[in-house]
Amino acid sequence: MVTIDGRAVPADGAATLLELARRNGIVIPALCDHPDLKPFTGCRLCLVEIEGRNGLAPACGTKPEDGMVVRTDTEELRGLRREILGLILTEHPHACLICAEKASCDDLKSTIRKAGEVTGCVQCPNNRRCDLQDVVEAVGLTSMTYPAAFRNLEVRRGDPFFERDPNTCILCGKCVRVCEEVRGNSVLTFAFRGGSTVVSTAMERPLLDSGCRFCGACVDACPTASLFERAVKSQPLPDGTGETVCPFCAQGCRLELGLGNGRVLFSRPSREGPVNRGQGCVRGRFLVRETVGSARRITEPRVRRDGKLVAVAWEEALTEAAAAFGRFRGDQTAVLFSPEATLEDAFVFYVFARDVLDSTLIAGGAFPSVWAKWSELGRRHGGAFPLRATLADIASAETIIVVGADLAVDHPIAWVRVVEAMNRGARLVTAGPVSRSAGRSEMVHIECLPGREHAALDALAKRLEGDRKSPVPETAGIHARNLGKAAEVLAAGKPAILLLDSYLTAGPEGLRVLAASWNLARAVGAGILPLGRGANERGIFELERAAFPGERTKPAAFIADGLETGTVKALVLAGAARELGAARPEVLVAIDTHWSPQVEAADIVLPSAAFTESGGTFVNTEGRVQGFGAALPPAGSALPDWRIVSLLGRKMKGPDFGFDDAPGLRARMAASVPALSDLATGPDGTAPSFFIRETGTDLPGEIPVGDSGPGSAAGPEYPFVLAARPSGVYYRSFDQAAEIRGFGRLCKPGQIVINPADAVRLRVKRGDLVEVASPWASVDGRVEISAQVPEGAAEARLAVGKPGEWDFLRRRISPVAIRRMTR
Amino acid sequence: MTAPRLHILVCSGTGCVAGGAFRVREVLSREIKARGLDGEILVAPTGCQGFCERGPIAIVQPDGVFYQRLREEDVPRLVEEHFLKGRPVRELMYVPPKGTSPVPKIKDIDFFKHQRLVVLRNRGRIDPERIDDYIAYDGYEALAKALTELTPEGIIAEISASGLRGRGGAGFPTALKWAACRRSPGAMKYLIVNGDEGDPGAFMDRSVLEADPHAVLEGLAIGARAVGAAKGFLYIRNEYPLAVERVATAIGQARDYGLLGKGILGTDFDFDVEVVRGAGAFVSGEETALMASVEGRRAYPRQRPPYPTDQGLWGKPTVINNVETWANVPSIILRGAAWFASMGTASSKGTKVFSLVGKINNTGLVEVPMGITLREIVENIGGGVPGGRAFKAVQIGGPSGGCIPSALLDLTVDYESLKAAGSMMGSGGMIVMDEDTCMVDIARYFLEFTRGESCGKCAPCRMGTGQMAEILGRIVRGEGAGEDIGKLETLARTLQRGSLCGLGQTAPNPVLTTLRYFRDEYEAHIREKRCPALVCKDLIRYTIDAKACVGCRLCAKKCPSAAIEGGNKKAHIIDQAKCVKCGICLDVCPPKVRAVRKFSGPAEAPSGGRPAAEGKE
């Protein structure tokens, strides 16, 4: 028991006195405390008196001990808090905080809000959501003893998404600490000392040049307006809130939405999100507003008349679409939809393709998902083995193996869990061409050439089994010296988990990587967690399995081939316009949220409700099923995809087809898809959250990895091996990198990354324009130089939607020549 | 080989080196060789002798003749006269400030004869770069005793019985720290030597590291045995390159001799050390900040508990002690706790090294037994205040300490008395001030120092030191207000109670002690706009006594702002609007004339001023 202000309360495993006090309704003001961070004890507002101790102790940094007698509200403490807060306010614009007119100001104020420079709360974008305001209220400060010492430092406005105003900073250090402790990035840091201390970057460079990934964790941790989202700065406070699940990758972060005037004002990672627990990334934090509120939204049905798309009523557009499709049968028709489609949408797509079109040509995305590949591997080796590892397992693992992934960029929540594990002392073994988290002492990296990841894993598994004799394949570019060290780490640390980037399973080496991963995981006793890309790839795989048992559908490549050869005559293109390539069918019906060149070429365009408007259910990469409601009315007359396809199907097949309400649709889905049978059990209206039911048994034994000779050796005229990674910056057909300026500055699409030694050999500098040519295709790009890429290798992030780039992506690994282009 | 007839011990501490000691040594060797005396006379460098004000210094043994302020050009004569012809050179000897005839022998010099050397026992007698010298004076015998005759508990018991307390400032009993670390669970434990001496005017640790690095290493190894540590770090200011170099040399030699590393002295005891150079901030001397710095992070202090003995470097139990504390350890183990405890007072045992600086005749490094009075240090060892000025106060403990006034000169030097007087032992800086020192200005100086050196982590220190410095700045500019003293006292309380680490908690001490002993000076500044010590520029003015002025134009010619008017043979007048108060007029006015006066206080009350012309050096 701990006695706080005369009340005996059980310590109950509270980590700090502050937490214990809060839990028992005792308010202690605090500005630098954060539930996810280690105690900082810098603001000194939460000082308390502990009997038998010299001096005062910060409640945020003191562990409750049995028998402790604590006083939080003595005359001295109240005085001290007023003094300290008064000192903090000498540097912070405080006119409004202590203004006698404060109470009536909101009604009477004549001041311009949101001035360029913050001199008081009424011009502050953070007004009424500011921790400092709350603390001034709680401490009861009404006047200032000491003269203001306004710092008048430069406001940093040059970076995307948010601004840094050191003049409102109270140096609580939450931003610095969240960047280091939670995000493992350490971009923000304290600079200088004493009264000159500021939060800055190394050498005060812009965030863009400091390795910042703009996850926004610092912005959300900031208690004042020192770090503030630019887009929200000049906007009124939201008049409503909403919740959603982020559709921009496969992790499934829950986001809180601030709503105003029927628009999304901002999105923030939700602390209640079971996956993300308050963390997110640049896309969830800053791109939702820009994406669903984009001026490129499609708001009404359109039909091509005399070469122009003209607005028509839904009835007319659907009738025309039904008639156009009615001319073709079976595999003359196809459906291509995006991996961001909800379960509801995808289920209706499958039913539509199977029961209305009678087509086997349906795919949710351009790539076969990692789960489809996994299941193919199982089928080849006589089993179907379930993947049961979760993102939460990463945090509790002792050893983490990461294969080929750029976790911090592509799977940021997985990375946050890896950082959590490393902070606890877990070790990290990475394998792939590029060492993504170089410099961390917890990490051992096994370098290999692109496309040789399976060989690296294979060599490691062999080493782990005590086989020191097997030669390391020379052609793989594997450094043998790290193998022993990695094997030691893997042998020592249990539990272990293997994270596999799904992009590795594209291309001809895909099954080998899976097999080698399986063997290594088996040798270590690790769980495997594939990290998918599309928000609902995992769910779509389950639907496909259920709708077409026995793998009757064909991968997207068949659709692409059918379009090229002309066997596919009519296509429903739902949010996947970027994956179409150059070929056009006779009839193209686009169901989409945003205009794109491909959508503009369609015969019929049907406006689709965005995720914030339709609600729905996603299955994330670990198999977690998460439902979410509609937060906003649809843009214009847009409808959810499942509704559009239901109506279209009805026109073609009769009134029995399709669904009128989402709960009914989910009940049907639960009944017909075994993995999703829990979907119906949640009471209507509440968002379901559960893991899909995995069936199958573990594969026995080791799987032969197969040929480990060079997979992509070409002649001397193609001396480099290019690894192409999808840039993955789309929502449906909306190209976020191209359309959202700040994001474009961050992702720098079209970069070709090469080793410094190769740059010297090729006589190219950073930023030079080069042509990358394979025997099949070529792309242009700007050179970036990084020692993280091995010699002889090149890496590029390419767009799915561009035909030349798609050719590289589909193969993943290509032998290439790199040539400097002259203007 | 025959033993040399004479040893010339040339001080090679930083002070003497800056004065040209290396050159002097070179010329010495050259001259000796030129006269063919190199077999008879040995020239050896030593660590700091302590009497830095008189450097470069050389001591001729076995006679103990003390030469001071040597210049290259003195050397040939010295060699010729003394070493060849046996006639000591009186012109190069020390003349006490109040005497007229030189004192030839070191044992008769006041500065040396009142000291008691324990930590500095080897100063001036060994070459710090030769481990054999150290061993010749019983070096590493204490370590041998600790490893072969004593148990770890026995070592701690010995340290405990000696009453040794931390020499870094706070005076925490060393044995308690060691015992706590020994008790802490965990196989990996660390030791740290805190050599990040940052107090203005303090150079004790530097001298110990430069003069006797092996004493610190030996103490450290004994400590390692006692607490069960396998690794030690010496954190040394990067501004002490000579100390870093000598310690590195010493470590190399100790490893070669099997006194560090694996299987020390043939036992199964392993211990090794590493030098870490300081990050260049005053706060790095705070133990938790220092550990953060060793770990490669920003030197930010953290809340205690947990104490370093439970969770220190990289979260492992760690003992961190000051250089001087470690250097005391070998003597205690070798000569016994009772010997050590026989020096000092009931609660403060042994000796303490101080750097005696400021307005004092004998500036330098002194080691005195605990319990000595301040008067003995200032008057006997220090030789009093120069220029016939009156002693005013002594500042002890640097920015964390306080000013002790002349009325308390008979205060004994021990942890408790100094604390009761509002100051603290600190690491040993002792700055003597005479009557020309303004105590408000001194307080302002220290607060400006802590303001600049505050790490910026906690709010009270970051902004409280700044606000205190601002208020003091206003007061010395004559802009002080009635409530300023009250504000200073409130801020002082906020800093003491609210700050995260010792830097902030003790930063108000210079203000609080000056307020306690020199409150009238604050009030004179605030109420009368007068600086009693005639220091604060905004509150003083220069005038010319028309009756005394002979109109020589000397002052008018030198005045940088052309503020002095008056023709030949006519009394001059200073235009107060133009005067920049540089004091050149006062300095150039011929001693026979002494017409320039320095005043402070309202013009209508010139009696408040004090003619300050006499006694200016």
C-alpha cells in the first residue's frame, strides 16, 4: 500500500507515482510525462514530498514502494509549482494565459486568430488542445512574477507537413524521446545548452535531409504548438470526430479523424488501435485528409458520349454498363480491383465475377499476394501450413529476423515493435542486399546480392545446424564473416520471429525465398510473419479461396495477358487503374474514387465512396479482422463498391443478386467463408476485431530451396543487378506521391540507388539522370548514392502504374546496364 | 654507473609548461652536457609542484634549493654558478612578499612548510611518466596488500574506518558507496574516475592526474577489488591534454608490469581501465550526466534514485569517485585507517587539496589537513593579500559554493562547518577576494556561469539561473528594485528544491552567501545606486580634484573617449556624459599628484565614495 495525500491505495503494479495518483483520481500537473516514454523528470511540476526522503521527488520518475507516504498538495509544493510554471512561461507566449479578460475573450475577442507569429493563445493553432493551458488552469497561475524572455528564434517552415516553432517549445523533450525510444530514429535532438537549448536536428539541417520519415509521432507528442501540422494551422477546431482503419498499407492502424464541415480535417493514430497503439506513419498521419478530400475525387457517374465523359444519373450509367457487359461471356470479361478493397467490396466482386460474369479472371491487385504464394508452396509440398505470428509477437521476441524489408518505411508499426524489442535487449538479424538499420549495435546484417536472399537464408540455416563446411555460394555476394555471428544470435535468443517482406515473393525467386524462410524459421523455432502491402490482401486471399475453391482463379498476370492479346473484351476496373498497363479492352467500366489517366480513358465511370465514407472491414497482415464505420457522407453521389456492384449485378442477373445493407452482407460472408465465420457474431454496428481462423497443419521437415545458382545472370553488357520495389504510394488509383506535394518530396520516386564505388566507375553524381536498361525494358531515374547498397547492385522504387516500370517490378530482379544520360 | 651528484627536478605541470618549463629543461640539459656534467647531474621532469604562481620552478636535490620564475637566459648562469662552482644563485630564489631576503630552501618557504601531503605526496619527487619512480616510493604496494592480505570486505572496512569522504564536493562517505555497489546484484560492475573538473579557478584534479597518475590507477584497482568491478573508466576533461597523455602513458606502463589487465600481480584478479575524454560541458561532472556522456549520449543528468551504485553506467552498478578520492586510497590501505583518521576533525578526515587563487600572494595548489582554519591557509600558506589591500572574503566550492567573509576566517575547513556557513567543500577551488571586489558582481559572475552551463533539461535551472542572473545584472547596473532581493531569495528556494541535479540545486549558493554576509552591498546597489567596492561600472564615476590637478594633460591625452577637458597648467574636468569609465586617467595620474578620484553613489553625497587612488598597483 502507498499512502497518497492520506489515502491508502494499492500500488497495483503502477510504474510511477504519477500513474498511481492518476489512477486514483489525484491530479498532479505534469508536462514531460508520456505513457510510452521513459521518465524524463525535466519539467519538475510533478514534484511530491515523500516521507523520509531528502528533497522532493518527481512523481513521474519515482517507483511506488510499499509503505511510501506521499504528499502531493502541500503549501510548499503549490508554491513551487507556481514558481516553476511561471519560469516556464517566461519563454512561452503567455499573454492570454494570465489575461484578466480570459473568461470573456472567446465571446468578445477582436484579435485575428492564427497570426503568423504566436504571441498568445488566441493566435495559437493549438488553442484549447494545449497541455500547457490545462496545467496553468490546474496550478492556478494568474500572474507573472518574472519578465518575459521571448526567445525570438526562427520558425522552421521548410519541411513538409509540419512546422517547428521553437518559441512555443517548453523543452519537455517528448518529441526527441518519442523519435528515439519509440521510433528508433533519433532525428530530433537537443542542441546547445542552458537557456540556448533547442530541439533541433543534427547540424540544424532540414528534417528532409536528416532521415526524418515524417511519422508525426513528435507532432502528436508535442504538448504545445511547437510542432504543428501545417494544414490544420489555419482551420477551426473540428466539430466532430470519427474513427477509421488506415487503408494505406497492410498493418491496419486505427486512426482518429477530426471532422469539420463534412471533411476530414486531420487524422491521428489512435491510442486504442490494437495494432498501432498510438503510433502511425506519414501516410496515416498526414495523407488521409489530402486523399479523401482531394479535388480529384470522382463525384458523379459518367458515361462516354461522343468521346466525352458526361455526367448522368446512376440508373442510366448502370443500365449502360450492364448492356455493355451483356455482350460478353465468361473469360471474355474480367474484374481487377485494388488490394485496398474492403472485405465487403471484395466479397461482392468475387460473387459478381463467379455468378454474374461466370469469369475466372478476377484479381485483387497486380501481384499475387504472399499468402497465395505461401499456399502454392504448401500445395507443392503436400501441406497447408498456417502462419500464426502476430505483430505483438515481435515486441516480445528475443531474436528478430528480417528478410529484405525496409521496415521503417514500408512496415512502420512492425518497426516500432522491433524497436520496442531492441530496447528490451532483443537482437536483430537482417538479410538482404541493403542494411536498413545499420549502425545499431543490436543488429547483425547478412549482405547478399539482390535476388539471392534465399541463398543467404539457406547459408544461415545450414550454419545454424552446425554445418560449417558447406560453401557459401560465391555468386550470392554473401559475407561469410557475419554468418557465424548471426547464427550465434539466432541460437541464443528464443522466442524468435521471422519477418518477410511480401515484395520478395514476386518474381521467379519468390517460392525459393519462402522455402528458405520456412527452413530457417524451422531451424530456429521462429514464427513467420509475412508483411503484405495492400490493406486487405490477407482478407482478399481468404475470400478468393472460399469463392473459388481449388484455386480456380488466375493471377492478375492472366488479365494483363488477356488484355494484351485481346481475349479479354470487357473489364471492371475497381480502384486498380494503375495496374492496368497500356492495353485497353473494348469495354472498360471504372469504379473509382479518384480521376487518373486510366480512369479518364474508361467508357463508364462510377463514383466510389472512399474508406472514410463507406466503412468496412479489413484483414491486416497478421490476420486481424478490423471493422470500421463510415465517418463522413460520400463525396457527391458516390456509393460503396459493394453497393455499386450489387446494383450492376441486379441489372444483369435479376433482383435476387446483391446486397442492400452491410450487416446482411457480412452475415452472408461469415456463412460462406470459414476463416471469417466470426464476422457475424459481433453485434451490429460495433466494429469487429478478431483474428481469422487459421486451418491447416504444419509442414513436416525441410523444403528443398532448389537451384541456388545466379537467377538473373546476363551477359557482360548488363553488369548490374537491379532490385525493383513497388513505390506503394497509392490509394486505389490516387498517386499520393504525385498528387501530394510534401509526400512527393519525401518519397522521391524514380531514384536509382547505387554503391559509391559504382558511382565512381560510372562517373555519375547524386541527382544525375541515368537510363537503366534491361534486355526487356528501360526506365529513367535520378542517381542516389548509398553505401547500404552492395557493389554491383542497384535499387529502385518503381511505380506499378507505369508500363516500363511495371516490367521491372513484375520480375523484381533484372540484369541491367546503367548509362548516364546527356541532355 | 654512479649515482648523480645532483637531481634537478623541473616542474612540468601545466602552469610551468605554459611558462616555458619545457624550454628551460631543454636548455638545462644542453648546458649541463656542454660542460660535461651530464654524468653527474640528472635533470628530471616532475608533476606540478603546486606553487604555480612562481613557475617555471626547479628544485635542486639533495639540498632542496628552490629556484623560481626561471627563464631560458637564466639557465647558463645557474649551471655555471651553482652546479659547477657550487654558488647558489640568490637572484633566482624566492623572496616572500613581506620579506626582502631570499629563502633558499623549499622546506623554509611558508607556502610549502604548512602543507601536509598525502594525495600530492609524490609531487615534485617523481617523474609522472616513469612507473619505476612511482614504485620506488612504495607504489603499487597497497594494491599488492589489497590483493594478497585483504578481502574485499576488509578493504571496505579499512576505507570505512579511515573516514574517507568524497572529495568531489558533497562529501559522501566513500566506503558506503563501495559497500552499496558491492551488494548490488549483477556480474558486471564499473568504476569511474570523475576527472571533469569544471569549477572556474580549480585545477586540483588536473595536477593529481599530471603529477601522479599511478596513484589514481592504483586506487582504482583497489576499489575494483573491493566492489568486484572488472572495468574502470577515467573521464578526463578534454581541455586537459597533458593529463590525458600522462594517464594514457601510465595505463600502458601498468599493463606492461602486470598491474592492470588479466591476472594482476599473479592473482586471478582481472581489471582494466579506459580513458574517456570529457564532452566539454560543466554539467558533465555531475555523476549521472557523466555516465550518459561515457555511454555516448548527451550529458544530461537524470533523477536519482536509482543511484549509480544500483543502476549506473549502462544500467550496471557503478562507483563514481573524484580523482582526489581515488588518489587517497593507496595511502589508506598501505599506512592504515588509523593513520589517515588521525588527520582532520571528528567527521572530516585526512587532507584536502585546494587551488588557492585570486587576490593572494602565493597562488598555487595546496594540500592541507582537514580542520585547518581558513586564516592559516590564507595568511600562512597564501602569504596574505597583495598590495596591502584588506582581505574581504574567500569563495570556496566554485559555482556551487559560497563566499565566506573575513569575520569567519577562523572557520575550520571541514564538510560540516563550510556547509553551515552556506558554502561547501566543493572540489576545492578557493578564490581569495580583497576589498576591491564587489560581492554583488561576484554573485552575478557565478550565476552567469551556471546560466551558461545549465544543461537545459529541467525548467527551474534552465530559466531560474537566467532570471537570477538578469536580476543581478539589473542590480549592478543600478536598476535594481526594492523587491529584487526577495525575488532572488524565492528563486533560490525554487532552484534548491526544484532542480533535477546538483548543478541547479546549488547554483543559488553564491547569491545566498553574499546575501547573508554582504547584504549591505546589495542594499547600497539597490537603494543608493552605489557600489561600495567601486567595481560596478554603471555606478561609479571618475572626477578630478581641481585643487590637486597640476594640468599636466597626461590623462586628457590618454582618455580614449576624449572626455577630459582643460588646458595646460589648468585643472582638468571629466565630462561624465562622455566618460566610458575605463579608469585610464586614474592609472596615469602621477603618484605625486593623485588628482583623479573614483566615486560611487549619488553626486550630492560624495562622502559615500572612497578615494581609490592610493595603493593601485
